[in-house]
Amino acid sequence: MRILIISDIHSNLEALEAVVSAAPAFDVAVNLGDIVGYGASPNEVIERSRQLGTVFVRGNHDKAACGLIDVAEFNPIAGMAALWTREVLTPANLEWLRDLPQGPVRLDDSLDAQFVHGSPIDEDEYVVTLRDALDPLTYSSVTFTFFGHTHLQGAFWRNGKEAFDAVHPAYPVQDAHESFEVALRPEVQYLINPGSVGQPRDGDWRAAFAWFDSEGLRLVFHRAAYDLERAQKRILDANLPPRLASRLAIGR
Ligand code: ZN
């Protein structure tokens, strides 16, 4: 099965469209949550995401936008964006967000993979460092766990009891579209973050995603350039905090 894995789109329609154009052929698209929040196209992004696939995990921004959690838990800028999102979402899209499943989500029993927003232990946990990855990798026996939430593209793995390591893709060229393949090994357990489609925070402004072939055992990270100015203009036109537009240009 060839799976397109996307996460943290954050209402950035231009970035999502660039991902769809750059993505290799896939059988299933899996969305790891934070579909909305920060950006200015929440309804459009929900509708486009639903055309792409039916497998979703909810993120913390999805919960905040539809009122499942209090925005007081957010920093002021994220909270303002969540309240703005709640106001502009159609009633149908609000209800759809409210019904999104909590991770871990599985695709089917034959595939030894699970999909979460934060970690398999806690949907809101941030797995940033190798140290953060130790517990989720030890707690779960699933071979492939795909997660988002940190907006940092990369993978952690565990080989037996003691050996843990990490990889973060290096893209020397920063072209319109680049990919980075990770050599997967059998018997090794992986935690894989496709990165953020709509608000990357690893210093690379381009939209991030991952492509996974479960039969060929291939994992490829991708970055795709998108119409940044247009996404920024939408944020400014919506009177969202200007910082949400400027940070997109630096990938932070
Ligand atoms: Zn996010």
C-alpha cells in the first residue's frame, strides 16, 4: 500500500495544493491532524482534505477550533487564531471537526502501522528529541507509528532494547521540490513525522509531507515550494496576527 502522510496543514490551502501536485501516486492519504488553526483558509482546507482521503486523526488545534478544549490553554496568538477559525467555519465543518477520531488510528489489521497526532501515549504530547521518543518507542510494539504536532520532519527508531537513533532530512538545494529517502530496515521500530504542510518549524519554509510504501518498505520525505505570498496575504486580509504570516517565510 502506498500511503501519502500529511499533517499540520493549519488552514494553509496554498501549501496543501502544492503537496497534492508534488506527491507521487498513492493508494491512501492519511491526515495526522491540526487541519485548521493559524492560517486563513479553514473551510477550503477541510473540504480539500476530505477529497483526498477519509483517514484522519484530530489535533489540538482542531479541538480548540470546535470548542472541545478551551483556548486558554493556547498562547495568545494561537488562541486568537482558534477563535477566528471557530467564527468563520461553516456549521457542517465545525461538526465534522468535532467528530474527528482521537489517535491512535489504524488503517487495517494487515498493516503494522498506527497514526497519531502527538504520540501513541498522549495525543497532545510533543515528541521533539530522541529522548522524547524513548517512551513512545518502548510503550508501543507497532512497527510504524506516524505522528505530527511538532512541525519537525524526521524519524526516530529503535533497534532492539538498547539502540535508539534519529534522522532529519537534509536538503542541500532548496529547490521547488526535493525528496529524501530513508533506508528502512526490517525488525526496526519507527516513529515518523512527515513534517508540517502549512507551518513548518525546521527552518525550511517549504510544505513538508511523507510518502510510505508498506510493501516495498520505502519511506520518502518531501518538501514542496508553494505560493507563500498568497497564503500570507490571506492571513493579513483576514486580520489575523501578522506574525502568523511572517513566520511562514522563515519556516519557524
Ligand atoms: Zn500543529
